[in-house]
Amino acid sequence: MNTLELFLLDHARVHAASLTNNAGGLSVAELAARNLSDDQWRLRPHGLNSLAWIFWHIARCEDAAVSIMVANRPQVFDEEPWADRLGILRRDVGTEMTLAEVEDFSRAVNVPAIRDYRSAVGSRTREIATSLRPDDLDDVPSGERLEQIRGQAVLIPKAEWVLKIWDGKPVGWFLAWLGTGHSYMHLGQGRWVKKLILAGVTS
């Protein structure tokens, strides 16, 4: 098994089994959100981020990082009218959103569209990863791609500190962090949110 094959195995664990033909059982994503209604996805127990926000945020980050920084391609978000389907006005990834903005977003967003969008992003990531060679993982994306991140309003001005972290990182870092690690982190939060919801905590 080479590095990219290992990545694809790990990536399968943060997406739905239907996307990846995961023979290993439920993914971390499914454990965080299965058997909950769309209304429950909107809940913010103890003021935490809703599952709707969490799944949208990790999808947007994966889309922007992999599409632009790894492959220099348009975002999935822009290839179809995803903003309209999601029912939202913003195109950033959600970093540095205020609590009030998270609340408004969670109430307004189309939850089934979040699942569809994340599935489309996951498929794109797997397509891109399959097209790479192990040696490509050491390539460092050009500064022009960082300018695309800025120019496409992936980050609001308060969140541009993210660009300092991304600058100079190789392709393998973007796959490992934004393709899987970042999702693991937030899906862990999602499982805690689900636990509170099932315990009857709704606000």
C-alpha cells in the first residue's frame, strides 16, 4: 500500500460508506450524524456548533483546499449552483463566524443539500487523489493558488490568518489535514453534539 492508497482508506472513514464502498462498517461521519432528523442537525446544545454547520464547514474546507491548492481546479461549490441549493448567501468556509452567524446559518441552511454537497466534494477529492503520484505529495503549490483562495472569498478578512498556515505547505499536507485530519477533529465535536441532542439538550 502506498501513501495515496493509505490516504484514500483514511478519507473513506470521514465520509459516508455509500460514497466510498467502505467495507469496514460505519464511518466517523455516519457515527456523528446517523438517526438524527434534519431539525436535530440544526440544534446547538450549550451553544455549540450545529451538525449542519460542522458538516458544511468541513466540506467547504476540503473543497477549497483540495480543488484549488492541490489540483488548481475550480471548487465543486462553483461548478453547480450550490449556494442556491444550500439556501445560503455566503461562499466562505465559516472560519471566524460569530455565534449569531452560526445560529442564523443553522436555521436557514438546506440540510439535505449539505449532505449532497459533501458527497460531491468527497468524490472530487478521491478523483484528484487517484490522479496523483506519490512523488506529487512533496510539491508545494504556488503563491498564485493562495491568491485564488483570497480572491474567491474562501476566507473572510478576519480569517486570513489561515493563509499563513497554508503558505509553503506541500500537497501531501493539504490532503492529510484538510482531506482527513480536519474532518476527524470536527466530527469528534459532532459526536459530542449528537450525544447531547440524544440526551435531550436542545439549546
